Amino acid sequence: MTQEIMRYVGVDLGQQRDFTAISVTEKVLLPAGNYNREPYFDWDSQVNRWHRVEVSKPEYRVRHLERPPLGTSYVDVVERILELLEALGDREMVLAVDTTGVGRPVADMLKARLNKWLEKHPQVHITTAWITITGGDSVTKVEGGGLRVPKRDLASAPLVLMQNGQLKIAEAMPLAETLRKDLLNFKVKINISTAHDSYEAWREGDHDDLVLSVALACWAGERKRRLGTVYS
């Protein structure tokens, strides 16, 4: 079975006093060790038959983490994102961006520069997910493009994958150990009286930006797997 690899670039755009975090996560489909039966049409005998299809499961491999220095302008952050996309050199990628704190102007600037960059790279196709984090219960579309995504959905994506052994972090990265510790410290609490989720850390600690950046990539990867859909 040939491995399928897709790269997901997650971007948490920090505000003036917060770090911006950029991550690159590879989604790799690995054999799951079992098979499903699926129908197909046999043109020679003109009848429907069954064949065995190997089941695959996704593994997410965090390959790159970075934090531009505090105070870096959004213009420079945008150019750094485009520089990274060019360095990756893939024909198809997914870019998932949290625009909650910085609002539409910064998102629009990134969209405009991305569109110009794509004009110069017609062989590249980038699926984008412009995300506003909410406390709601379902994913909804934003008028003019983008999605409102519940905090619980984003938070649970990397935690579930980590629990299932499907999230790997490349040890050679300078920020790898920081991300690993932050993920382990990131806990979900359930308020039994209200049945609402609350999170001990989500953009309130020193390093939540890394967690969110990777969470964006994992959420986008899992959503694409389940729904086979674009995001905005």
C-alpha cells in the first residue's frame, strides 16, 4: 500500500503581546492491518462483485514548529508563511489559520497575499480554513468566508490523536519538547452541572500558541478525512 502524505500548515496569529505560532504537520495514511469488502462492477462478466480493500488510518507527524519574535509585524508574519509554503514545495497543501484574536483585517491581508502568491505558482493548490474559535456546539460558516469552530472540537483533535498513538512529534525540532509538555498539560474538564467543557489552558499560558497551531492542523486533517470537504 502506497503511503499518502498531505501537509497541513497551522497558524495561530497572536496579538501584540502573544506569540504567533506556525507548524507543519504531515498526515500519513498507514495500513490498519485489516480489510473491508467493497463492491465494484466487473466489466468482463457484467456483474457486481466484491473485492478486499485495505483499511488505512491516519498518523499525524509534526515536522516543523516556529515562533516569530514578539513584536513581529503581521506583514512580516504573512511573508514568513508564504516563504514557508514555497520552501515546502508541495503541489497540494492545507493552510489552517486562527483569526479569532486579530480579526478580519489581518486575515484579509493574508488572503490577498496568498492569492497573489498562487498566481505566481499555478501548479500549487492550497485548501484554506479560516477559523474563528467559539464556545458553541457546532461548526458554522461565516458570512464572507471562513468557519466558526467550537473550542472543544479544536482542543480534542490533538488530544484524541495523542491518546490513540496517532500524533508524533519530531524530536529534532527546537520546540518539540515544549510542545510535548504543553500537550500533556493541556487538560479538558467537564462541568457536570452544566455539561460544558472548559479548558485549563487555551491562549492563557505561555505556550498555548504551539498547541493551538498543531490543533488547527489536526482538526483540519480529521475534518477532511471524515467529510471529504473543503473548509470555507
